[in-house]
Amino acid sequence: MKAVVATEQGSPDVFRLVDLPKPVPGAGEVLVRIRATSVNPIDSKVRKEKLPMTPLSFPAVLGTDFAGTVEAVGPGVTRFAPMDDVYGFAGGFRGPTGDIPGVLAEYAVVDADLIARKPGNVDFRTAAALPLTATTAWIALFEKVRITPASRVLITGGAGGVGYPAVQLARAAGAEVIALTRSAESAEAAMSAGARACVDLAATTAQEIVAEHTDGRGFDLIFDTVGGATLDAAFQMVKPTGDVVTVVGAASHNLAPLYLKGANLHMVLVLVPIMFGTDRPQQGKMLGKIARLVEDGKLTPRIDPQHFALEDAADAHRTLEAGEAKGKLIIEL
């Protein structure tokens, strides 16, 4: 089969198109014919940085999001059968017992617990844009905290890969959503996803945002997808006993503003089931719920109009790292 491997860690120039043996599914696994995969920031990070989830050895097949068709199932698999269309994220990282190959290839073997049936109303390209980012947003909004129609929610990076589906999911739950964005284009995207209003911290202050959008009380929930100074500002904007959830917590922050409000800080690392082997069936269940929201018209990914083939993987990574993507970048096979 054709596959793209990162020969070593480094720039996108390390990618090479090669021939590899077609993998065989083991117990609890399925063999998927990959139809599309999307590029996430974590995919480029593990290509160039030594992180806890970076594969231990190179050359390595990277890439985690995918949509495709089951070609074969391993022993013990009963949820899926050949010809089922599926989607998910399942590899491209270090796992509990070794490296798990990714999906920048014509075929990939994946853990059946980590995937779900593809939403029936969208194509492979659209489905491949969803798994990692939508699951991250789902965990933040529905697993870490309890969001209700009475919740006032602030989502930072509201037009980003995680923030955009988060706005849609929060609105689907009936919450009032304010999005933090940095440009008119991003604000337009977040508003189209369901945000009631958009704010820019470069043009206003945390105190002014709280006064205008929460009557001075603070937000019930802030979901941060940006980190750094934006996360520090979130500590200022959350209400007493409220919740801040972040996906960018690998830094030093002063927690005093949270402590003095009795507020809570939650971390989301969506790769835990892959990295540590824990709660894997839960990931498949979340993807199933996300698929139903897609089918109900409540969740739609923001996709960049560019088209990339497997041999263009390096160009897709370059586009992402240059900050030129207008939504999820999709590689189609």
C-alpha cells in the first residue's frame, strides 16, 4: 500500500511517499480503507517535537483523524463489518505498549473501540474533519462540566479547529454563547456557528466583557482553546464557583484569581485513550453521539476549500503551520 512516513523528526520535508505492507487486524481491531484524513496541530507538533505522545521511533506513519470503509475485522469485533463506513481518530502517536501507526496511508488498522460509524449525511471529506476536534469539544462541555440552557458560556478561539465545533455544541445544548475571536473573518465564522456575539481581547478588557455580556456576574463556563494570556484572562472572567476548561494547560499560570472565587480549572487531553489505553469504549460512544448531531444538522465542520492528495501531505502541513488554513485541511485518498 502507499503511505506517507516521516523519516525523522523535523520540518514537513521529512515526509516521504513509500510502499508498505498492507496491515492485518488483530483481536479487537479493524482494517480500514482510508478515504480522507485531516491535519490537526498535534499532528505537526509530534512531527517536529518530542512530546509525551510523540512516537518513540522514526520512520513513523503519522496522522490521526480519518474517515473510511471497513475492509476486514479482527477476532472479537462485532460492532463493525466489512463495507461499514466509519470515522474516528486512533493512531499516529505513542501508545501504552508502543507506537501506534497513523492514517497517512491507504489502509490502517485501528482499535474498534476508538471509532464509530460515519455520519450518514456527509461525505468522507467532511467526516474526516470532525473526530479529534469535535470530541475535544464534547469532553470539555459535557464530560468535564454540566452545561445547561441557563449557562452563559465563553469560548476562546471560537472560529478555530476546536472552538468552532464547541460553539455549535454549546448552542445545541441551549446555552448562550459568546466567542472570543481575533479578526472580522473569525467573528463571522463564530457567529455562523451560533455565537450570540464575538469579542476581541485586543480591543477590550476582561472586565468590560464581563460587564457587557454577563451583567458583571462572570461566565458560568469558559472553554479555552488558546492558552497563555487568554487563559489568564479567563480566570478573571469566570464567575465565583464557575468552571474554566482548557486544552492548552502545559504552562505556568497564577491560579490566585480562581482560588479567590472558589472556581474550578479542568484540563482536557483528548489523546488519553490512545496514549494510556483507558476508557477506549467511551471514545467510540462519544463519536457515535457526535455523528447523530451531524445527522440532525446541529454540527458542521469548518473546512478549508483546498484539496490535498496523499502525496501532498507535506504541503498540507506547511499550510497549517503558516497559519493559512481557513478551516480544517483535508487530505483525500
